[in-house]
Amino acid sequence: MLKMQAQCLSITDSRSLCNHLVPVPLNLRFFCKLSSPASVATSSQPKPFCKGRWPNKFGISYNQRKRNSISLHLSAAAAVPPPAPPTTELDDEGKGPNPKRLWRRFWKVAAPYWWSDDRVQARLQLAAVFALTLGTTGISVGFSFLGRDFYNALANKDADQFAKQLLYYLGGFAGGIPFFVLRDYARETLSLRWRSWMTSYYMERYLKNRTFYKIQSQSIIDNPDQRIVDDLSSFTGTALSFSLTLFNAAVDLISFSNILYGIYPPLFVVLLVYSIGGTAISVFLGKDLVTLNFLQEKKEADFRYGLVRLRENAESIAFYGGEENELQLLLQRFNSAFENLTQLLISSRNLEFFTNGYRYLIQILPAAVVAPMYFSGKIEFGVINQSVSAFNHILGDFSLIVYQFQAISAFSAVIDRLGEFEDILDSSSKSPSESSEEISLVYSRMNDSPTLEPNGTVLKKKSQKLLDIENLTLQTPTSKATLITDLSLQVNCHEHLLVTGPSGSGKTSLLRALAGLWNTGRGKIQFYIDDVGVAQSSSELEETSMKFSKEVFFLPQRPYMNLGTLSRQLLYPSWAEDVAPALNNLEPPGSPVRADQSSGNNIHKHRPPEDPL
């Protein structure tokens, strides 16, 4: 239902658009309020405010009694089922996700925050995290030398040196622990700060230009709510963690490579070859994990969404007695997630067989290689311990992909899901090209100035136009099926328009076009309202359009209650920031919400309410 704020025009849609495969008639009836029955014209000629080229077998009938009535019989095409849910994108060979696309999406999702208004504070905090990471690496290198001297004193049975090294150890622990704790704390707070900014950033874009409606109505992507809540949280935390891990591995590798290479160069070469081979094998064994993790995210979200729908529609389901059907549907979704998780666990098990063997098989190698040098007196006993420590550090750095492959595959799925979401938000925010054809929705100033005769006589002002539709051809957004062809009509002040017709005739679709929800097709829809300014730029034009679109009020077929206070329920969707404090400060406390009768049923936005509801 559509109502102008001046209460001059109302358009009522009696039923929703349904999926029908046959053309059905759509009736547009105009009801013009007249001063008295005697003023009704008896001529059979219609007034020329409705015109258009109608498809075959369409007619126009007129009937004038106490009100003028015009019925336009149009045709509507079948609504097409929504497209299949999206799937993960694969590379050209279809064997797995494309690394280039993953990197492009990662950069596209991660970069905006570091160039935002919060960039200075964020970069300073990130620099502090990297500095603390350097400190922890230096502490690890220092402990390797402390360990060498400690075990040398133990092997030499030097009690004084042993006690001295033990004190050094305790001092190192006392001084090093704060670096590790502060590094993790700074990383987590930066991750939280990043997530907070990204949540606001994505929510603004998700709600802008009615993108949320397009995603839901056209089934573009699955579960955008889960992507905003879970995937953003996982992305910020994991991205920082992996970045610091890579940085720490690079610094660690440089530091401990010098130590190990100085002890025994061939051992360093063996370690390098071993780690490269292990990385290649782990990538081969775990190539299916990325796709399985992507599907698991989707299936878990689908199951959770089914439970949310059960909760939101509990009364309707209880009236229907559809508990068994709902149980069957929910179990189907759960079983789908369960089967995919089973495949995921099998792939993880196979990878774990290799990674555990890879991790522990080589642990004895450094001691076995360096021990002959100790027996010949070339090195001290503590050097064996230092070589083992350096070997394990370098092995962990070289084998980062092997040890973290499951986490990397899960993170790749998160990047893919957020990348899809980012692409959808970008495409929605871009203005259509000049060559693309779409319906134009315009808000113009209403001219209510009276007409003056040359002799100074003031004539009665003409009836003001409220709605003007010119050559409107409406199509469905997904299938481009034509619902209405070349519709032109005009509605003036004090006229009412009733849209009637069977289900599937396009009644709701016409209202969607008037509300700006559907713009696929061609033609022009123009509303006339008061106080429309002239926008000077594209951004100002967009803000002006959104502002004055609120002057035309639509009542949805399905009522909606927002998650807010009673005052916000009453003011929705036109509350202002200064309304809630005014309502909350009414005296005495606890008094009912008040409204200004001078504005009808609307609560005044700029002065305290006067009359109780």
C-alpha cells in the first residue's frame, strides 16, 4: 500500500505476486473525489490522463457514476524461480581455488581499513606489534645461547658456572615474558579494532542502495549475515595472526640459519631440501581441504538459518502442525553438513598422518649429525643443544605451510566468502552505465502557486499532480521477463488508485517499481512533493533522492517490528536522533508517548509531543 504524506493518493495492492505460467489481467482503478454527484460529467469520452500502447487482447473500459473508474487490463509474465545457490570458484583446470584470485580478494577485503580515517592509529599499533615480535625473536635467539652455556656448565660439572647460568635463565624469563604477553595483547586489540571498523563498513554498504533486498530477493549469495558476523571476525584475527607468523618466520629463519650454518653447513642444506619436499607433499594431500572448508561454512550457515526460521515462525508452524516436516527439513540440512564434515575429517586425517611423521621423523637428525663432532672434541656439549634448538626453529619456519595447512585452507574459504560478498557490494554501489536501460525514478517539486488573471483575479489552482508514469515497461530483475508494457498514467491530488487483479498479474511488481525496489526495464516514474532542492553533485543527488523518497510511504504486506523501544516502533522508519532524547525526557517519568495531532498520526520531530496517544 502506498500513501502520500499529504494523504492525497493511495495505491492498494490486495495480494502478492505469485508464480503463474499464464497471462492474467491487472486492473488499475482511479477514484476521483468530486464535490457533489451533480458535478459528474455524463460524457462517455474518457479524460486523457491515461495512455499507452497495450499488448494484444488488452482493452480499456470506462465507467462513470459517483466516481470516475478506469480499468486497464494488462498482462504479466511468469515469475522465474530464483537461481541456484552460488558455488565456490575454481581455477581453469577445475582442481581447486585459484591462488591469484584468493590473493586479489584478500587484498580487496583487507586494504580499505589501512587507508581509512583510522589508518594512523592502526598503523602505529601494527608497528608496535611488529616491534614486539622482533623483540620475542631476539629473546629466542638469546635463550639459544643461554641454553648452550647452561648445558656446557652441566657437562663440565662446574657448579659455580651452572648457578650463574641458572640465574641468567630466570632473569631471561622475567624479562622476556612481558614481550610475549604484550605482543599477543596488542595483536588481539588491533584485531578487535579492525573488526569493529570492518563491521560498520560492511553494514553501511550492505544497507545502502537496498543491497540487502537485492541479495535476498535475487538469491545472489547465501547467508550474508554469517559473512558479516563470523567471517569478518575470523578474517581479522587470522589475517593478523598469519601476517605476524610470516614475519616472525622470516626473522627467525635469518637469525637461526646463521647459527646452524655456522655449526655445520651440510645440516642446513639437508633441512632445506627436507622442508621443500614436505611442503610439496602436504599441498598435494590437502588440496581438497579448501573446497571442503568453503562448503562446510555454507552448510553450517544453512542449518543455522533453518533453526532461526523455525524460531521466527514458531506460531505459524504450530498452527499448521508442521513439526514433523520442519524436523525432516532441518535434519536434511544437518545431514548435508554432517556428510561434508565427514569428508573434511577424512582429508584432515590423511594430512595428519604425513604432518606428524614429518614433524617427528627428523628430530633425531641434528643430534645424530653433530654428535661425532662432539666425540672428536671439535665442539662442546652445549653446541649439540643449540644445534637442535636452531634446527627446530628453522624446520618450523620452512615447514610453515605443512604445519598450518588446515588453518590456511579454512582461511582461504573465509577469503572466498568475503570476496564474493565484496564483489556484490561493489557491483551494487556502482552507478549504471549510460548504455544500460533502467527505470528512472524522479522526485520533483510540487507547484501549488495559484493562477492570476491579467485583471488581478485569483483563479482556483489546478489539481496538482502527485504521480506521473511515462511509458513504463517493467521486467523481473533476474529473468528479464516482461510484466508490464508501455504503461502511462497520471494521478492528481485527491485521487485514489486501486490496483486489483488475480495473483500473478503484477500488482506487487508495480508497487516494487514505484518504491524503487525494481528498476529493470525502461520508462519514467515521477513523484511530486514539496521542498525538493537541486543537488549539485552525484553524492548530493543520491542523498536528496533517499531523503525525499521517504515522503512517499509504503506499507509492506508483511508487518515488521524492529529491535528497539516503543518510541522507535512508533517512529519507524523516520525517527531522528533528537527524537529519542525528547521522548525519554518527558515529564513525569514513565508517562506515555505523546504525539502532535497537527501532523496526523506522525510524531513531530522538532518539538516535544503534546497530546497522548
